[in-house]
Amino acid sequence: MTTLSELLAEHTELPGAVVDHLQRVVAEWQLLADMSFADFLLWIPLPAEPGTYLCVAQARPTTASTAHPEDMVGAKVGTDDNPLLHRAVVEGRICRDENPRWHLEVPVRSEAIPVRLNGEVVAVLSRDTNLAMPRVPSPLEIAYLGSASDLCQMVADGTFPPKISEAGTNTSPRAGDGLIRLDALGLVAYASPNALSAYHRMGHASDLVGMSLAHATRALVQDPFDAAEVASRIGAALDGRHTMRMEVRARNAVVLMRALPLRPRGDAAGALVLVRDVTDLRRRDMALLSKDATIREIHHRVKNNLQTVAALLRLQARRTGIPEARRALEESVRRVNSIALVHESLSASVAERVDFDELIDRVLPAIGDGATADVRAKVRRDGSFGTLPAAMATPLVLVLTELVHNALVHAFDPGVAGEVVVKAVRSAASLEVTVADDGHGLPEGFELESSKGLGLQIVRTLLDSELGSALQVRARPGGGTEAVIKLSMRGR
């Protein structure tokens, strides 16, 4: 789907300030659509086609039936087809159709709202209401429509949306979460049922209508700094200043609040306060944080235990006089340390995923140092593994440890310099890993299936049981050996 910025870049030469303003309009207009019970379309005049307008964005209401079930983005209309758009641009004011028009057998009432920036009309919003479903006026609907009309007039005035950055606009309270309309004195003219429920949860027992919202809210918040801050933000909105959203904690409740000034044509008309009860959401967030901390602590303890096991095995290897037993214990130390590094990575992450590039870059030097004293080959990584789930990272790091160790021990004669490369090629569907060396190649008559080496047996077992793959060993072009693994990334 083509984005707003892409459409504007393709069809216009609008300056960056105008593009930013239109992006802010689109970020805020779901609130307008919900309170208007109407669809909103954003139209821009096409410089190359005078009298023609292009729809570059569309929003449907969540509170009513849509007037445009079809996708309107990319549609073009001329002045003859929709004169309302041109009138709004030329006259610089909100224009309304006197009579509904029929669209796809649905009666639709349209309005055109000029989008003004720095005194200049840069685009047009059309507000299209589906009249097929009759609505009974209620206090909630009247409050919605009145607030939406004030905000739409502010769009035409160029005072909404504000230029200040609103972090997390998509997570701000919406009209359906809870709406409070304040008059010019800061007294509550209307509070929706959801808004009243949020205030009841904070400890306010009576109705809010007729009360000073700033005073009522300040009395509920126990923290004096938060109480002063929320009262200040409501007061700022009444004075015509835009503010950021804020979390308010009272008793055992957490409420997200956002205050919007209402100043159509520059006249003080009060403020719109949106509230959302996020108590349960924050409780779940705390539970998840506690769970994440517990999981990280478990990984940390597992890593410590594995390092203790490795240390004990290392001590036992030093006390063993049988060379074969010493080598077996040293290989066990290497394997245990590889698993410990995976758990160390997981202990530092909030997700059950591992930055495998960072992990393997720590494992490979340790393998080279612990191979044999006669090995002069170097080990390096080529390509990126990306992040992998823990269930995949643990067996894969063991597999690569065994393959790299085998290459260092068996591919090079004592004292001969060489190189072992671990190459990763990752796509959306698969991960192909190649461990290649430039040594003297496979021994004559080598067959993978009949190999008795413990390392290759471990590799085959892990690939089959844990990773759902198989190992392919072949001669490397130009000399040496390649061990290839192909892993599916679907669902990982």
C-alpha cells in the first residue's frame, strides 16, 4: 500500500513543513472521525492537473457505519465532480452540502474542511457521513459532534494539530475510552460513562458535571507533584496551550489523560479531556516485567552453574595423566562453555532471542585457542546470522563449535597456517551456514554416515532432533572442505 509521504512525493512538490503538518493531521484524525461519526478523506490539489484533487489518505469511524466501504486512496476527482473541495480551497472556510448525495446507494452528507498552515490552505479534508442509519441525538452524541466541530474549525484555522510532537499518539486515549467536555471556565459540561467509570476507580464517588475538573482531579492524586502537574495541564488547555498526555495514579488506579484546547476561530470554547483507564494494562505490564526479570535470573544462574561445571572438568583434566582422557575432558569443557555463553546472552535480554553474531564472535576465538598447540589456522565469521530464538541458538552454537573444532584439528598439518570461515547467508525463509577450510581436504573414501567421530555424531544428532536439518560435507572449490547446513526460518 502506498503511504502518504510516497503519494505526496510522487504527485506534489510540497515543502517539508507542509508534509509534516499533513502527517500530524493524519496522526490525529481518528479522533475526529470517531467524534464526527463520519469518514475523513485527505485531498490535495494536483499542480500538474489544475482543478483535480487526489485522495492521499482515508480514515473510517469506529463509532458508525462507513460512507466509503471502498478504498479511496489514489482516487482523483475534478471540480465538476466535487465542487465542494474547490470551494473550500478558494473560500478558505468549511463548506457543506445542503442536500445529501447518493454514493453506492447510500445517502451521504459531505463537508469540505480546508487544512491551513501558516495562513495558507495546503489541502482539504472531506467529512462524509453515512445517513442510512438514523441516529437519535443523545448527550454523548451531542458532546461528540460539538467537540468534533470545534476541532475541525481549528484545522481550518491552522491551530490544530499542534506543532509540538506528541509521543505515542497511537496509544493516546480515544474518544470511546472516555471523554470530558469542559466549558471556558474549566467546569465539566459533559462526562461520558467511561470517563465517569475511570474517575470512580480513582476514588471520585459523585458525578463530575458542574465541577472544576482540575480541582477534582488534583484532590484524587496523592503525589503532590503529579497532582500539580495534571491540574497545570488542564489549565494550560483552557488557556489554549497544547500539552502532552500524562499518566495519573490515584488509589489503585492508573488513568491516561490528554487535554486538548478548543479554540475555534480563536474564541475560548473550553477544552476536551480524553481519559483511559489503563489500570489492568499497567498491572499486566508489571507482571510481564517481573516474569522477564525471573527468566533472566534463571538464565544467569544456569550460566553460573555451567561455568562451575566447566571449571571442575578443567581441574579434573589437569589432574588426569591419560592423554585421551584429558582431551575428552577438555572437549567437554569447550562444549559446556558454549552452552554457558548462550545463557549469558539470554540473561541480558528481555526477549527469548539471541544476537547470534555477537555470540558466535565470542565462541570462535575460544575454539581456536583451545584446539591444539600446533594449529596455526585462524577462524573468522562472514555474513550475519541476525537474531535467533534461544531454542535454535543453543543447538546451533554446539553444532558450529564441533564443526570448527573438527576443521582446526583435522584439516591442517601441524604448524601449517590456514583459515576456517563460518559463513552465514540468511533470508526470510532460510539460514544457510557453511563452515569452510582451506586445508588438505577430505580423506580418501570418507563417508559421513559411517564416520565414528564423536563430534560429527553430536552434530548429526543435534541437527536431526533439534534443528530439523541435515549435514552435507563436500570438497571445497579450490581445495579444502565445506560443511553445509540449511535451516528453515519459517515460524522462528
